[in-house]
Amino acid sequence: MEIEDIEVWMERNGGEEMRIKPESKVEVFLTALKLGLTSFGGPVAHIGYFRDEYVNRRKWISESSFADLVALCQFLPGPASSQLGMAIGIRRAGLGGALAAWLGFTLPSALVMILFALWVGAADLSSAGWLQGLKLVAVAVVAQAVWSMAVTLAPDRIRATMALFAAGWASLMPGPAGQLLPLLLCGAAAVLWLKPTAAAARAADDREHGLPFGRRLAAAALAVFAILLIVLPIAAKLMPSSPAVSIMDSSYRAGSLVFGGGHVVLPMLEKEVVHGGEHGISADRFMAGYGAAQAVPGPLFTFAAYIGASIGEGWHGIMLAAAALLAIFLPSFLLLVGALPFWQGLQHNQKARLALMGVNAAVVGILLAALYNPVWTSTVHTAHDFTIVLVAFLMLQIWKCQPWQVVLIAAAAGFIIL
């Protein structure tokens, strides 16, 4: 039976029912495509763009449900923003919605990276003023997301303290430990210190989005994830002359084992592919692609497509790019499908809901830490930079301009001023 033929009925707001319609997958794709064309600044900034589009504008998901999914994606390895988009796609339009959300968000940057690998070569984008403008608007987007989420998810003294604790911890201890431990500690502290509130009760009864699959499919997805993690390295050793198997092995392991998004996965890929062998690329070519990846919207994980296209030539390069792209994102999909039913089940337990309130407060803190480093420290260097950030924040928070409008204005300002 096709996914489009599956009727998924969900209780909503005390008995109202909603059906996932096939045509909603097109809507999910077009919405994700818009985000894929306009979301600059890396995974932390993407969360801000997603929140504005999915929570504020389209109201596909509530603030509390959005924060729950952000927390889940922080726990899972792989590209957090892409997983977040897939999760929202699943809740909106089933498994086909996850594919539509991933394809729309990934396609623009993947195509640009493939074209860059095939035709552009080693262009130097490091001093482009318009690129600096795009990075600066990402600072404003993250700042707006932190501000707005703090108002909702850390409104009292205890949760605000948790958020600032998480921010300090994540700043002092970079890496997975700096993200995962505050989430766990704040979740445990919330069970001890917080009391159920009316808001928490409403969140526990929030069934606005169901899942079109259960724990059996989730367990199967986790099994496939583990099998591929074992089989692909073996296949790469058995078929050393196959560039497709080699790039799929490297990409799949990178997507399976890396926490922290594209800025972390790129160094891991560098160790795998920068060498003089038959299936490798030069360090100069790798760094040229790294620079180009900073200039395009969407997930940095599409850098895998650049590597695949650089190893091969012509159509062969395009096929290798597609193989690398699918391999690096596949673990994220399998882990998400495997985790969602169990994660959703926790939300109907009172202690679990209290823990999630603490986890959500910690998410605010982790985003605040990311706003400082690397978003702010790597981007805002001069008074001109600071001014552009202020104007972008004013347009987003006060004037309620669309992010894509702010992106265009900031790019133009960077081109003219910087």
C-alpha cells in the first residue's frame, strides 16, 4: 500500500480529527524548499528559521512540541536541523513528508555544491562582502530564536537558572559532552524541583500531531542503521576499487557518529578523503569546497555531494555525489524514525513531561552558548558588523519582516559596506 493511501486519524484538541492528506507532502516540500533557499548560518541559525516558519507563520506545530523535537535532535547524532525538518515533515505528512522536507531543504545547496565541484573550481569566497552580510543576518536570526524561546520555555526563576547553567556549561565544555550533559542534568533537576502546571498539562495532552508508524517500524529502522554501520566498512575493504562504496562508507559513518552539525562533520570527512589515493581529493580542493559551503543556505552536510562530485568526472561525479549525499543523511532518517515513537511515548508520563520542561530550558541555554560561540565570535568583528546585526534583529523582532527579506537586505548591505 502506498503511503498516500494510508489514512492517519489523530485526536486533536479534545476529539477533533485530522487526516494526513497526500497533497500536504507537496506543501511540505515547497515550504522546506523556501527554507533551503534562504536559511543561512548553520544548524543553530536554521532552528531560528524553522521556528519562524513552522511555529509562527504556518502554525504546523506548537512551541512546546517544537522544543521537544529540538531536544530530541540534540540527543541524536547527525545534522540537527535536517532531522528537525524531517520530524516536522513526518508529523505533517507521514514518512513521505519526511522525504519531502529533506529533499526541499537539501536540494538547493546540494545542487550548488555539485556544480561548484564540476565547473567552478577553487574560487576564493573568503573576502566576499555579501557572504559576510549573510553570516551577520544569521546572528540576528539566532538571537531572535533564543529571545523568543526563552520567554516561552524559561519563564520562571528555576528554568531561567537551568538555561543559564546550560549556557555556561556548553561554553566551557565544547563538544557532545557540553550539549548532552546539561540536557540530562536539567531534565533530572526539573523532576525534583518543578511542579506540574496547567501549561505542562496542556502540553501533555497535545496530540496535534500523531505518527503513522509504531515501535515495530522504529525497531526495524534502528536495526537497519546498525547493520549498515557494520556492513559498509566491510564492503569497502572487500571492494577497494569501488569509489561509490568508499564514499558511501565514509559518508555513512560521518553521518552516524558525529554530533554538532556540519562544522564538526567536515573535519571528520577531511581525515577520510584528503589523501593522494584513487578515491581521495587534494587538501586545496577540499578547502575550496569548505569555503563554498559557507556561502550557500541549507545544511552543511551537503558538502558530501561536493566530495563525491570531486572524486569523479562528469556524470560519474554526479552519481558519486548522489551516493555520498544519500549515505550521509540516511543515518539521520533511520535514527529519527527509530527514536520518535519512544520519545512521543515519554510525553504522556508526568515525570517525563517535567523532565522535558527542564530539557527545553537547557536547549535555550545551549542555543545561547552557540549564539556566543561560534556564531557571534566568528562573525561579528567590527562596528559595521554589529550595526548590521542590530538592524537585522530590529527587522525580525520588531518589524516582523520575513527572514528571506532580511537575508537579501543584509547581503546587499554587506556587499556595499564591507
